[in-house]
Amino acid sequence: MGRVSQAQAEENRRRVVDTASRLFREQGTHVSVADLMKAAGLTHGAFYRQFASKEALVDEATAHAFAEFSQRHSAGLERHDGQRDAAQQALIDTYLSVEHRDDPADGCPVAALATDIAREGGGREARSLYAEGVADFADFLATDDQDGIARLCTLFGALVLSRATKGSPLSEEILAAAHAALTEAG
């Protein structure tokens, strides 16, 4: 089998990073390289032609997840003609939805990656990227009346708890209570 072109190699790398970003949010960073490459439609050996290590991929996939998330904030602002409060409310509505609860692969990297990032070594790039993403999200959520970190903690906690209690009535009650608290306070 011949070598792939540079353009194909770049496309393969993008596909692996995108696949890893989704799988890591859905299943955690413990997903094996073999399973990840299979999901990307590539061979296990192709991984090592693209990445120095799985840790390097975790770093890149974390950055990718936060970049996607940030783009959604920007798109929300554009949809609401730059009105930050309307964009924040739309984000809260979506974030605290059953659909978001049930789709971590396309969801918030703050909630989906928290446990894995907490287990990573302190010097890892993924941890730094995660902290930057959390700070940016908190900044987006800040209002004149409320601190963005407190609002983010409410969103994050509600989402994680609702995922952990999925299948019980408590799950949707958690989402509704957090939504009410943020809507009344916002």
C-alpha cells in the first residue's frame, strides 16, 4: 500500500482528533488507541504516524473540544444579534436539556472531561487547556449580577448529577431546578 498524500494525511489527522474529541467526551480518555482508530476508520498503525503519544492526542482533542464549544458561544451571540443575555439564556436552555444530558459526545467538554483531566498530571497541556476553557466559559456566563464561575458551577453540577441519576425522576428534576435557579437569578 502506497503512502498517502500530505493533504490526505492532514485530513486523517483531523478525523482522528475529531473522533477522539467525541469519544473522550462520551467514554473518557481511557478509550484505547485501537478502538479510537477503528472509530475513525483508520488502522492502529496510522496513529503513530500522526501523534507522538496518546497523551499528545488527548491534548489536541481537548483543545479541539473547547474550540468547538467556544464557536457555539460565538454563534449563539450572532444568532441573538450580540445580545449577551439572550445568548446566555439560550445556552442555559440547551445546556440543561435532556438532549444535552443524553449526548455527551457532542456536549460540553467541561462536564465530560472533568474527571479525566483531574486524574492527569498537573504539568500536562490538557489540564492547562481545560483550565483556560473553564475560565473562558465562566467569562461568557458572567452577568452584572452574577459571577460566571458560580453560574458555571450550577450548570456543571446539574449536568453531571443529572447524567449520574439518568433513568430516575431525580435526573430531570435536577435539570429543572438548576434552570429555575439560573433563570430567576440571571
